[in-house]
Amino acid sequence: MRYRLSPSAGNREPGTPAWKLLSELEAVALERMGRDHRMQNVVTLRAGETVNGNRLVFLAAPRDPATGGPYLGSPDQVVTETADQADCEVLRRASFDALAELEEARAAGAADPRDPEQRRTFTDAAYFLVQGPEFKRGSDAIMRTFLVAAHARVFDAAPVLPQAIDLDGMVRGQDGFHRVMNEQLRLAPAPAEQAAATTTERAPQPRTAHRPNGLTR
């Protein structure tokens, strides 16, 4: 399965949030690939073993002999390629094992979403899952739903995940993904907090009456 990172290849409107995001990720991918046209992401599992994850690939477009550049409407592309099926299965199992560690902490009454080590364990689980998708279509939505549900079960609090968690995982590499999660993963407000904020916003504000003599009531 391939995903095109180059915004110009997807007929996206320049300047839109999607264009800006893909432009940033394309630049990250090109920097990581360097002079090579293909890069294999290698994932380090929690016990130290390594397994191949997805690949970043540069696809050069056919060149116009007159200009030396790509033909109009046929730009160079940077794409991601999903890991091989056998490696995906290993990665999914590693994700479930990491979540099982958090489930043990929950059973012991020691689950804490602010604990750095437990945050790292959840981030590992998310990264392994991103690297080992099971379906060709809809994997990102399924993965997001599953991670939110797993976090809510273990920590009794729903998370707010990075907006582009799947692309961050495929493009930035393991260390880069951890940086993004460390910066952007946060807890969603509890329902009671949301209700209180809404009530505060809707509460009528006291009005000040001004009398002709300058006194204020």
C-alpha cells in the first residue's frame, strides 16, 4: 500500500492546511532519504529486537528533454510503502504487548497517564500500530479509534492524539514520532469540565447601570 506525500501530486490547493502539512512531511522524508531514492524504516521493539517497518520512496517523474525538468502535470513524488505483511504482524503483536503492560499497571491500580514511562509505553504501542496496518483502506481511522479506546480504558481518560499521527509515524522515524507524541499527546477534558466550561460561557454577565449624576449601580 502506498501513500503519496507530495502535495502537488494530489491536486491539492496550495496554501491549505493539508498542503502545508504534506509539504513539511515531504521535506522531512527527503532529508531522511538524502541522496538515496529509497529508505527502509527500522523499528526497535521494546525488548531491543528490530523489525523492518514502512519504506520511504522517491519516484522521479519522466523528464522533458527541452527543459530537463518533469513534464507539466507530472511532478516528482515521495511516497510511503507499507511494511511487508509478515513484519506488519510482528509490529501489531508488539503494539498489543505494550498495551498489555499498561493493562497490568491498571489492574494493579498504578496506571497514571502523566507517568513518563507509561506515556512512552503508550507511544511505543501507537508507533508499532502505525507501522503495522492491517487493512489497505481505513487503517488510520481504525487505529485512531482503537488507541483512544485503549487509552481511555487504561487511564480512565480519553487522549487528544496528534492530528497527523499516522503520517508522523510513517515519515518521521521512531525518534521523531516520540518527539511529536511528547509535544502533542494530551488528555481531553473530562465531561464534567466541559459542562462547567459551557455553563460559564453561557452564564449572563452582570450589567452595570449608569445614572445621570455619574453614580454607578
